[in-house]
Amino acid sequence: MNDKYFKNRIENSPLGSAGLKLLNAQEKLISQEYEIELLRIIAAQYKAFFFHNWDLGEKLQKQREENKDAIVGEFDGHGYASWRANAIFRTLEDMYDEGLITESEYRECKSI
């Protein structure tokens, strides 16, 4: 039996199609959560640069780039990028928990 047969069986079955819809909805929700976290970091970065907090702005910029690398993954469809293999997606809270930003920097970022 091939994948096409199973795909048709799943799509035509009421339970299978509901499961596929649930998976698609979950995928959209997760991608929206990633996008929201990226936007939070961008907003905090712009705020830091606006108030001349260059060190915090550069930390957030580096993390933003690493987050994008983590989302893309090590193979982007054209070639392998070894630096993306070890990229870690971090939220502002993760950065604070791991000691990448201080408590005062975190409070400044959170007050957006």
C-alpha cells in the first residue's frame, strides 16, 4: 500500500479529517506563537535603541538573528548552514532565566 492510499483514507474518514484539521490548526497556532515572540524581541530591541541602551539592543539583535536561524533550521532548501544547527530559539523570559540579560534589562523589555 502506498501513501496516496492512506492519505485518501484519512481525508475521507470523518475522524481522520478532523485529526488533520486539528494538526493544521496546531501548526498555525505554534507558528503564530513564534511570530509573536519575534515581534516582542524586535519591539524591545527598538525600545532599547531609542533610549540609547546600546548593549541591550545588541543582545536582543543577536538573539533575534539566532531565533530566525533556529526557525529556518540547518538546511534551508538550498544548502547546509552549520551555524544554524546549534541555534536556540529563546523568548525574553528564556534569556532572563539563562542569564543572558539582567533583571533590570528584563523589566525594561517587559514594560513594552
